[in-house]
Amino acid sequence: MEELLSLAQAAREIGITPGGISHAVSHNLLPSRQYGPYRLITRSAVDFYKKNRPAAGRQRHKPSN
């Protein structure tokens, strides 16, 4: 069986806040499952998100000429 992580554990693993994890989950950027009162994320989903997550912050606009 694959390792399951809590939202807090996933946040520490990825290096972002628990709020950032909640945002990723709620915007379907990071899949999770509800097990009773707990929301858990698979290790493979955390590893994939770590490698492919969107850049932090707002996107820069290119100046128009």
C-alpha cells in the first residue's frame, strides 16, 4: 500500500504552508482523499506536485511596445 501523508506532512515535504496545500487541493492541483475526519495525500502525488508545481507569486506581464 502506498504511503499516505496528512496535509501538514505534505506541506513540510513540499516546503509550503498548510494553507498552500489546502489551496492546491481545493483547486484540483493536488489530489487527495477524505478518510473519516482526515484528508490524506499519496506520496506519489506529493512527489509529482513537488516537481511540477506552478511558480509562486503573480505572473509577470511582458511590457507592450
